[in-house]
Amino acid sequence: MAHTTFNPKTHEGRNLKRFREMMTVKQNALAFELGEDWNQQKISLFEQKEKIDSDSLE
């Protein structure tokens, strides 16, 4: 049985940015792929958040 714990020092937005950068994807390109409700500024704001709600991540 897997046991997962939340690390309160995890900055989810920073992790999102690192993952995007590992994939060599620019914020504009990610926003374009996510659809018309997204733009570069919205991606930037997400990457600044310490905690991102699961609905937004889906």
C-alpha cells in the first residue's frame, strides 16, 4: 500500500514551471495548447502560486 504525504514546503507553481522547462515548452506555447481560455499571463500566475487547486490542474 502506497503512502503519500504532503510536504508543506512544496511550491507547486515552481514545480509546474520546472516541468514545463524540462519539456522545453514556452509559456505561450503551453497556453496555446491548453485552449482559448489560457494565455501566457495566466500560465505565469499559476507558476507563482505556492498551492494550485486540483481542479485547475485537471
